Amino acid sequence: MSKLKAALLDDNKEQLLLNQQMLESFGMVSVVSSCASAKVFLEDVKTTQPEVLFLDLNLGDSYMTGMEVAFQLKLPVLFVSSNTAQYIKEIEKLKRDYDICVDHITKPFTEQEFLKTTQRFLKEIELFKKEEFIHLDFGMSKRNKIAINTIVYLSTDKNKGAESNNKQIHFTNRKPENLIDFSFTKMEDKGLLKSQFITIHKSFRVNAKHIKAYHKSTESIEVEVFTAQGKLESKYLQVSENYQPLVKQLKK
């Protein structure tokens, strides 16, 4: 199994180096980025593409806190900081609202404490990454096994209107399909949780993980889907006024 790519951010350069040395000696991750500045860090991760973050919370510069970096990147994160207690509510919100692995260790700590915390954190990520599947009926094709994370959004059947129980389902890796006699009110019975598939309009239920951007000028969200022509394309879905506060909060 390949090692996860890790990015480290800490304004204390000695602590930053120590964290990197410990992680490399443990051999559990591949450190691809190590920065003392949030601004430099955010630029660096665009090219290094880490899969997991190790972040200090209070940084020396005034550009961003480690918590703000975590909310922007929305990747599994282990906070390595001396003041985690004052960020507990934000840590809980990050874990709850974005459905990612989040943990923390408070400075000062021993190498053994850091090792055990990191081991537990990485194990949680591996368990979390195990794909969840559901079975859906598409027209004449029954019980199709579908990975939940490949579903981008569900919409009402354009041809039959909002009152129809037929729906269209859109994916990251396959052409859209028609769901026959599928009710939004019974999505959770099928395994599509409301906490993940949010309502943005009476006609749309969207996988929050696939919302790429919120466009205030048009009050719409941007997602990327696999089209009927077999290409990945951006789609823009209208957000009703009642649901705009929720979407804006998600994309902060």
C-alpha cells in the first residue's frame, strides 16, 4: 500500500523540522510539503497535492490560522498545536460539516505520544476511505452497485416535471441514468444521507463533497459531471433563496 502524501505547516521552524523528522522516521507517510508560512503553504500544496495535513493552529503571520487553512483545503488533518483547547468547537465543526478525519495532539508531547496519535489518525483515514456502495434501479437495469462518492447530484425528471417520482442521477465516472419511482423523501432509505446529499432547490439534491464553487452573481453552484457524451463537464445548478445560507456556509 502506498504511503499517504503529507503536508506540514508550523511557524516554529524547529518544531516543523522535528515533526518532519519523526514522520519520516516512522515511515508512515511521504512528506511532500513543509512550510512555516500559511501563504507559502497554500501555494505549495497546489503542486504537491497532499492527501493529509499536519497543521499548527496559531501561526506567526497574520495571513491565516491553521484552522482557516484546514477549512479551505478540507483534507484529513491532524492539528499539532499548543492551544487546541480554544479551537475545539471549530475542530468539531470541521469534522461534522465536511465529513473528514480530524484529530489533534497538544504540545508539548513526546515522540511516542506523537507516534501513537499519528498511527491512530492514519488508521482512521484508511477505515474512512473504504468505499461505501448502494444498489439502485435504472430503468430496466436492476440493483446496480454504485459507489456513493461517485454520485454528484440527483434531479427531477426534466421531461415529466417536478411532480414525477422519476429522477435523473449524475456521476463523476459514468453517464447519467434515470431512476424510476424514486422519491427524494425516501433517499435515506436507499443509503443517501441528508447530511451528505443536501437540498439546494426543490429539484436538486447535491453531494456536498462535489460542490466546487458557489457563484454569488448567479446564485448557483458549480459541479463537475460525466455527460451523456462521455465527457467531464462543469454544470451550474440554481440555489433557491431558502437554501443559499447553507451553501454559502459550506463554501466558506
